[in-house]
Amino acid sequence: MESLQLENFTTHNQNNEESVSQVLKLSQCYKKSLEDEENMTEEQKAKNVGKQDPKRHLDETVNKMLADNIVQNLASMMDTASFQ
């Protein structure tokens, strides 16, 4: 999204739905990884180095979704205020 240009609401809604489903999937993976780590030894934890980190991906997905929604809301409010 470029600066404060409004994105098509249908497209924005689809992106939000995809992001929320990805957040759900990553949350489940993160919960599972936390449960698995409780039972692991240090050697077993070392084997996880280099694998996908669900916590980091969850953080990135949520931050991107929040940023996109904030920009969309601000642009929408500015458009509404400027055309009144």
C-alpha cells in the first residue's frame, strides 16, 4: 500500500481474512512448539536451530496486519473528512 492511498475494501477484507487464518495457524504451531520445548533436553533444543520460528512469523504477520489496518482506517477517515 502506498502512503495513504485507499486499498479496495474487498481486497483489504480478503487480505485480513488470510492474515487472521495465518495467525491462527501460527498460534497453534507456537503453542505446540512451547509444549514440545518443555520436554526437551538442551541437545534436542539445539536441533531446532534453523527451523521456522512460529513466534517470529506470528509477530511479523500481526504487525503487518495492524499496520495495514491502521493505514486503511486513517486514509478512510481523511477521505471522509476532506470530502465533507
